[in-house]
Amino acid sequence: MELKATRYEVDDGIAVVTLARPKRRNAWTGRMHTEYRWILREADQDPKVRVIVVTGDPEGQAFCAGADLGALDGHAEKGRYDAGTPEDIATPGFGVDPAFDASFAYHFGVGKPILAAINGPAAGVGLVLAAFADLRFAAAGAKFTAAHGRFNFPAEFGLSWVLPRIVGLTHANDILLSSRVFTAEEAMTMGFLNRLVAPDALMDEVMAYARTLADGVAPGSARETKRQIYRDLHRDAAASVQAAERLLEEMIKAPDYKEGVKAWSEKRKAVWTG
């Protein structure tokens, strides 16, 4: 696919996805969503990719400023919502669990950890993208907003499901019912962020963390642990334990188990096969 609204690079096991509409503050469009899903599918299927990082083009001075105003005008003129995506849009993460087979919920089905490097404002769908990432790092001073209230929209794309699970009901109600702007510093105290970083150090910090995951965690372990986490949101404790026991019996037969034990005993970096 020709990428016009995004960039995609893979370096030594780490894939970096950049939302790249800098003249529009990396605002979201159907084209961007189409490219983004295609990239996630490519990264998920590439055995060389161990970790995925999502960020915004720094020239746009934003992570993602939400839906493009042109798209919002288009909805108003048509009198209906139009996602602007083709019928054959890629379906990364689909087929793993029915609970993940929907827009943005597909992040949970992608078998690689996804890190959001939030380098500036994240509004509307930008907040959605951040929320559905597995870990969130933000530049100090970045601003967030759900934004939907000012457009007579509902909470978008599962934010009403995911935010209470990240920050709790009290903070989620504040964010979603008010649509107010809140800062990265507030987001950190709420528990929305994993780390708050100086703006000029953000990507270095994120890439260093991604490197620890890529080097120190077996790909199969990262994949199955991620799926356990999100499936267990719908399971009781006994079902979680039973599923973990089944996985243990399967995964102990994989070559990466023996490699992990050997690398640990020899005090060296493991060479994962995935």
C-alpha cells in the first residue's frame, strides 16, 4: 500500500508507526485509518517485528488532534457518519477473540506489544488510539481531551469501556462526561500513563523500553501474555488460571523455552526464534 498519511519503519525488531499529516496536526481521516490498519497487519505478520511504537509526526506538534475538521463537516452535510474507509480494509488482530473484532478493539488481538509515544495533544480519536495501546508514554505538557461532547457525539470507539478499566470510574466519568482538556501531568496521576517524559527525551525513552521488551521477552510469551490480559477482563479467576495452565503446557514445548533457560544460566542475551 502507498502510504500518504502515515510512515512505517522497522529497525532491529522495533516497528515505528508515525501518524503523518503535520499540516493538519496529524488529524485522523479514513485514509489514515486504512493505512494504520494495514501497517498493524504487516507488523503483526512480520516475524522480525517484536514491538510496535505509535507516535505523531513532530512537525505536526501533536500526537493526533482528533478527526479532521473536513471529515466532521462531511458528516454534517451527509447527515450521517461516514468512516471513509474501504470495505476491504485490513483486519489486524481479528480472529483471535470475538471481543477484539471491532474498530480499535483490534489492538488487543495484535500479537505484539503496542507502545504509544504521545508527543503532543491527543484529542478524540487520538485519545482512543492512546487508550487502546498497551503502554503509554507522554511528553510533559501534552494535552488530552475526549472532545465528543462538543459535537453531540457519544463517547467514541469504546472509550466508555476502556477508560474505566485504565483509570477507574471516577476519573473516566470526569474525562468522558465533561470532554474537558486535561494535561499529561493529570493523566499521570490518574494512572492513564506509564511514564511522563521530557519532550526532547520521549522517543529515546520509548525506544529504550521497546528494546528491553524486544530483547528480554520471548515473542511467544509477549503474544500470549497480552492476549491473557485482555481476555481475562471478561473471565473469572478460575477460568484465567485454567487458561494459563493450558498455555504453560503448550509453550514449554517451544524452542524459546529451552533457549530462555539456557541464556539465563549462561548470563547472555537470548536468541529468540518466535
